[in-house]
Amino acid sequence: MPVVTVRASSSKQGSVKFDTLVRKATEKASDLLGQSDRVLVVYEKGCASIYYEGDGVQPLPAPASRVS
């Protein structure tokens, strides 16, 4: 089963870091659901692993970071 890893920014602390991780994982999982049969998100400390299934599905490239 293919996997994509999403990491939180190391410059943020606490709940802001977790909120950023959840947002990034949700965006990536939504993209993968458009082309996959199933998606599973597993959160770990500082990152999330997104496992997906589908016939010959390739992960989408990670979105470019936005500077605020």
C-alpha cells in the first residue's frame, strides 16, 4: 500500500503546530480521495502518514509552501 508522509513545520509550537499538521494532512487526503478507493491517515508526533489504495494511483506533488 503506497504511503505519503506530511510533516508539521518545526518552527511552530504546541497546538498551532498540530493544527498545521491536521490542515496539511486533510488537504493531502482530500486530493488522494479524488483518485483513490480508500485513504487512511495515521497521526504521529510531528507528522502524519497517509496510506491509500487504488489502481495505479500516483500521489499528487506536495503543494508549494506559502509565505505569509
